[in-house]
Amino acid sequence: MRTEEVSWYSEGDRISALWRTPEDGTGPYRAIVQGPGWLGLKDAKLYVRYHEALVAAGFAVLVFDYRGFGDSQGDRSVLSPVKQLQDLRSAVTYLTTREDVLPDGIGVFGSGGTGGGNAVLLAAADRRVRAAVSQLPVADGEDWLHRMRSEYEWLDFLASVAADRRDRVTTGKGRLVHPREEIMVPTKERRETKVKADVDGRIPESIEFAPAVEEILAYKPVAAAATLTTPLLVIGIEGDATTPTDHAEKIYEAARGPKEMIMQRHTTHYAAYDRYWTSTTPRIVDWFDRHLGPANLVISTPEGVVAHGG
């Protein structure tokens, strides 16, 4: 696998990315775009095994840091799912500028929390994306944050968001918080896992509190899924304590186009990346192989679903 550093601009800020292609290939390639999961970075070792499998099958992969993260430009105090979707759409546009990419052969892969949710949002918002894989997604940001807390903790949390919003209006300043400790509530497994240890020390640690929380409360990939006719593969974990199992199930149930669901059993959120990657990765590759272009045929069904065939 050949890895090249590339960049483009999203709303004026330079985006830093890795472009991964077959060692001996020249294209044009069907290409997979990936924005990292919750607090993830493009060069996380966790993603490499997926990219190697996709590249071995002849795909190219574009993985990047969102604005404000990693090597990309942008305000380090902002965590914004809205801006992350803008960045993903800019990544698709960047792919269409490359002569070594098939413009009707672009898919999206998202893994882990908002990474999985963002893949659904992009596929629903951008018709240039022809297939999607959503692994361990968040379907509803408000429900996600609520279920991390007891009811009294949840009410206290909402009150602290409201207080921070008032402070921002009256003083021009608000709280800066660590997103993993004071927005998300990490599980015991998250504190002990080493699966993201290579990038954990480089994530933003001081995020504007109320603006980030309010965007996550409004974060609804499940609503986007209800409009989605793009082929979608959803991967969940039975009894997931980090991204609830029913979030993956609800996205799958809502999607209107060709869809499949893989439910992993007898494991946990972070352990599954190691335990089942050899089983799930070939299915991810196969999904993209079946549903990405070149779209020489466009087949409409009575249900309104459009399938793109080679």
C-alpha cells in the first residue's frame, strides 16, 4: 500500500489527509473517503487494517483530519458535527478533482460513534456518494449523551450547558472542557483500552462546551437514514456500552435503499476492532465492490430505489 500526504481546503482551512493506493497501481480508482470517529485522527493505526484490505481489492482510500484536529487547520477549541459534514463533502469534491478517481465510484466508510453517524449523514446529503458503510454509529446525539448518565446527572448536565450559554452571552466567555471527560462519559473499557493509544495524546483537550454539546444534541443520523436510498451496510455490537446497539439497529431499520446489517456478538465496543476485523473487513470490501461504479447502468425500481450497476 502506498501512502501519500495530500491536502485541500474546507471553508478556507487547509485539510490534511492521507491518500492510500495500490503499490503498483495508476488508477482510475474507485475511492473510499473516511472522516475519523469520535475524537479520532487520520493516522490512527486502528484504521490501517481496513485501508490495507480495501487497497488490496483495488480501491483507493482518502482519510483526513477534520478542521481543528490533527494536522488540519482550524480552531482547536471547536468540535462541530456540522463542520465535520462540511469537511466530508469537501473531501468528496477533492476526489472529483483527481484524474485517478472514478467520479461515480465514490463511497464513504465511517467507524465509531460520530464517525459511523457521519457516514450516514454524508451519504444522505451528497448524491455523489454511491455506497456507505457505518460501523458502530451514533444515531441520535441527545439519546447518546443522555444514556451515559443517570437522570439526575443528565439534568445537571443540561443545566450546566444552559449556564454556559448564559455566560457566553453576558461575559463573552464560556467554559473549555475535555470532550472525552466532560461531554462524553468514558466507560471503564474506554479508560483501559489501548486501541487508540497512538493518537489519544494528540486530540484537542479544551473544547468550547455549550456550542459542542448543542450540536451533538441536534445530531440525528437516524433522521437522515430515513431519507437514504444509497446502499448502506451497518455494523453493530450486541450489548454495546459505548454506542448503544439500538442506534445501529434504528439506522438500519430507517434506511430505504439496499441495506445489510452485521451484528457482532460476545464482544465489546473496543475489543471488537481486534476480535472481528478479519470477519467484518471482507464484508466491508464486498459491499463497496458490489455497489460502487463505474455506473454504466442506472436501474430504477417501482419503489424508487436507484441501483447503479457496472
